[in-house]
Amino acid sequence: MPKRSWSFVRQPRALAHRDALPARAGAPPTFDPRAVSPSVSPTTALIVPSQGEHVSSWQRVANGSQSVASKTSVWLTSKRWEWRVALVALVFTLLLHPPVLGENAGGNWDYIEMQARHPLDPPSAPVTSHGAKLAFRLVPVLLVRLGVTFELWLIIQACLGLAVFAMLARFAYRHLGDRVLAAGFVFAVAATYVGGQYVFDDHAYFDTLAVAALVAALVAPRYSLQAGALLVAMWTDERAVLATIAVLAYAALLRDRRRALVVGATAATYAVGRLVLGARYGLNTPAGPDWVDLAVDGLHVSVPGLLLALKGLWVFPAIGFVTLVRQGRSITAALLAGALGLSCAGALAVLDVTRSAAYALPAVLVGLAALASQARALQRRVVGVSLGACLLLPTFFLIVADWAWILPLPLQVAR
């Protein structure tokens, strides 16, 4: 049997030459291709047989996987790589969660326009409607007063999704140090309702704005921006108040006392403002007459709905909590558990479970940040398991014990 000889296809020498250059004093660190995909050598991409030799099937598979990994590495080496990932993720989630845009589209917009005429008057909408809960949701009302229409809001919402995916990519890379893992996390979020709401929500719930503001509060570099983002989130939807505990847990994880004080002061400012508006103008958020009975009786449906809302994203706070406990970070672990527990309790206590579960995303991010101290192999397994579960499990929208399977676009076209 003739002895096989193998030749190597190498990447341009400029890449290796750039790594050999000394770093300037005070300059930002240069990008290391091995941080993109450590499984692919920065100088060796493919192993191909010499001319005239037979290539087995496993060799083709190995070469194909290495080629994909190499192209992915090059694709993620751009300066604005997070926006590339965000754009692809937005298209990906559009294919998985296409909007219906039927006759009920914009069903809540009339209530918001009605409230925008007199923002400080108690809502006149029926108690059981979404419009009755707009008393303290001043940001959507303000946007309508500024001239935002429903059609324009759908465009703004999609742009918010693009920005959220970019922020998630940057946040994940900051703590995991690997762009491939960061992209995998972004696509995991895009495969759930948490990411899909930016193209699926055609009822103007404005959860997309509140969740985007919460993510911005985690990634914003300045304390003033963090406080502003938190105020936007809380004055958009009350569910964001519970999610601020996750922002506080992130401050504890970073050992940033000033950041924790900013979070506490911002939450106190919102509480005082809400009390003043309630006392001065008689504003309140009513509960439906059968709210408690419906929430309790529907637990057998809402619990599976809560689990499927995040799908594989539950892995991050679970592993992050265990990591913090093993490191002796008991206060941070307690804050993470409290943030996730309150978000889950808030989702189970209302009728729109899937929407409310989206506010657990900050707790997911804190769990991901806690994985920074873990070995690269464990990080890969966690991201891989999460991404696989998010892709395999279907996405449902649950409200008032009514399940609605969000069919991917190819299935909708085929149907």
C-alpha cells in the first residue's frame, strides 16, 4: 500500500505576521484568531490529500467541518462582527417566528392612542383589557404623542432587535472571550420567543422596548446610561421592576458598589415617582376580576409554557448559580436566584406567561457572565446544549391558557 503524504493549505502570511508584531503601549489588544475558534489553527485550515490519492468519506466530513469553522473564523474577524451576527440572527428569528399581521394586528394601539390624549388621566379602557394597565406605562404613551405610528413602531421594533442581538454578542464575548461561543449564544436567544418577539409581536405590547432597555442597562459603559435605561424599562412595563434585581446581581458579580448604588437609587426614584403620580392623579393598575382564579387554575398549563418560553436558556442561570455557590459568592448567587425566581413567579401570576418570561433574560445574562471563570470546554458544552435545545424545542405563545404554536415560515408557507 503506498504511503500517503499530506499537504497543508495555509492562510495568508499576513495573519501570522500581524500576530508577531509587538503591541503598542496603551493600544487595545489585537484580535487573536484562536479566540474565535480554538479548534481551528490560525495557520492551518484544511488537510487535503496529495494528487491522485483517494479521499474517504470521513476525511471529506473532517475537511468540510474544518472549512466551515475556518470560514466562520474569518467571518467573525471583522471590526463590527457583532452587527454581522445580529443581522443574521434577526433574519434567522424572522424565519422561525414570522409575524401573522392579521386582522388583530395592532390590537393594543387604539388603547395607547386613547391614553396618549390624556396621559395623566386614569385609563378608561375595560378592566380586563391591555389598555387598563397603561396608567404607569408612560414611555409607549410618550412615543405615540411624539408621532410614532403602528407601522413605524414595527420598524423601530425590528431595529431594536438588531441592537439587542449586537449587545448580546458583545456581552457574551466580553465574558466568554470567544466569538464563536458568543454567536452561538445569540442564535440560542434568537431561537426562543425572547428574541423572536422583535419580529413576531404585532400587538404593540412594548415588551421589546423594556427588554432592550434592560439589556442596555447591563452593557452600558456609564452609570448615567445604565440609570436611564432602567428608567425607560420600568416606565415601559412594571415587569421590568423585578428584572432590576438581575441588574443588581450583575453589579455584585463585578464587585461594582457604585453600580449597585445606581441601580438601587434608580429603582427608588421610580417607586417615588409612581407613588406621586398615584396620589396626585389617582392612577393605578387594576387586576381583572377573575385574575387569581385563572392564574391558579392554569398552573398546569403555565408551568410548561414558562419552561418553553426560554427553552435551552435555562442552562445559563442554573450553571451560573452552581458556579457562584462553589466560588463562595453567596450574595451574588442569592441575588441571581432571587431575580430568576421573581421573574418566574411574576410570569406564573399573570395570564400572559410567555410575554412575562422574556423579562428573565437579564438573569440569563448574569448566569452566562458567571461562566467566565469556567474552563473553555465547559463553556462550549453549556452553549452547545443551550443552542441545541433552543433549536429543537418548538416556540409557543401562551396567554390565558391558550396555546399558539409559532410555526416557522417554511411551515406556514407549506400550510
